[in-house]
Amino acid sequence: MPNAQSSIPNTQRRRFAIINGDDFGFSQGVNQAIIQAYEQGVLTSTSLMVTGDAAEEAIALASDRPNLGIGLHLVLVCGRSVLPPKQIPHLVDSKGNFSDSPLQAGLRYQFHPAAREELHQEIRAQLEKFRDSQLPLSHVDGHLHLHTHPVILRILVDLAQEFDIRVIRLPSEELGMNLKLNTQKLITKLVWAAVFDRLRRYGENLLRYHGIKFADRVYGLLETGNITEEYLLGLIPQIEANFVEIYSHPAVKPDDIELAALLSEQVREALNVNGFELTNYIKRGEP
């Protein structure tokens, strides 16, 4: 198993790591795992699905833990809308469910004028629902990263001042580094790396122009569902950036490898040895 030895010189400036748990509010099991990882492990931040089955419980849990950073996990695919189906018929079915296909949803949002108009309404509604929780908004990210779609990202930028959006997640990780650790799902990783590298470049230019912040690197995309202790112990010593986010999807279920990784003392030690201070976007301020 990889050790926690650092290749980063001690003379470098301070380094910060945000450890985020996605899908807060999806279910009671996810909520329990995120709170456990926060209280007993290295998790510092989470992203709330405001239409999740356990969203109200998640908001109550977060309200009692002011040092846990809470962002909005924007849901525009594989989930439910805030607005009723009659108001956004080009986005959801008669039960208020978005498409389960990111590709289909992305094409519709790009090329269907009515869908784009409804998209603006739904994104505003999700931001309003988050604001109604009275939780400070740490950041915005999205389910299956659909928030990096250029149409959606521009809407978020348009609403940033009104809703005090200061940070937006832009996935960014080194393909070569990942493949040194795990060569499984190679074709998927090659495709995702190519697609999200282009989206990242577009997003960086847009967010910089509007003064919205983003982390130097965001890890999790290429190892979705498999953020294990072994992976993190191999990844952390190789990271060269000084402000990073690592995200995963912990849940309370038998043998959950991602929750176990967040509770690992070896992972905590690796972060410490490599000079990372644990933080979240609100504590850290500007990346």
C-alpha cells in the first residue's frame, strides 16, 4: 500500500485541501455517512441536493454544525426538479423527473430555446430553495457535473451576484497521474478527461472574468465511486497544486469503501505529511 511520504518541499507556501461529500440530502444513509465522515474523519465540506428525499434532515444536521461547509449540488439530470412539471415541461416528465441521460439532457439544454429558458427558472428555484435553508452558501457544483455545461455555467454566472455565488467547482485532474494508480475503465477515463478538460478551460476563462473562484485542482471525476483509502494514499503525495478539492460519495452501507477512506487515519496522516491543511471554501476564503 502506498505510504504518505511527501515529494513537496517544505519551503512551499501553505497548502489547503477541501474534502467534499456529494449528494447530501439524497437519503438518510448518505446524510449519516457525511456527518460521520465530518465528525470522525477528514471531510470538511458537502453539497446539498435541495430536492433529495432527505433534504430537510440534511438541512437540520447542517444547521447544528456551522463549521461544515455547505454548497449547492445543482440537480438537472437523474433527479427531481423544484418547480412543478407544468412550469418546465421541456426539462422534466409529468412527475418532475429530469432525464437520466446526461448526454440527452446536455443536448437539449444546448439546442432547445424553450428548455434553456426553463433551465434558468429551475436553477434560480434551486438557489432560492437553498437560500431558504438559511445556510451560508459555500460553493456550487452539480450532479454528474452537468453544471459545467456552458449554458448552465453562464446561467450560474448571471445569478452569482444575486445569490452570492463565490466559488464554482471545475473538475480538473491529471489523467496520467490517475492511470498510474488505476488503469481500469480506461476508455471512459480517456473520454471524460478530454471532455472535462475542454469544459474546464472554458469555465476558467468565464469565472475569472466574473471574479468567481475555483480550486487549482478537483479530484474525483476519474475515480467516481472508487475513492478508496489506497487511491487517496497514492494520490495525495503526487499532488503538486496548493489548493485542491477531493470529492467522493460516502454512504452508510455494508463495506462502503468511500466512507472507510474518509475515516482512515492513514489518509489524515498523508494529508498532514504532505503539508495540507483541511479547510472548506467558507473558511479558506479565496482559493
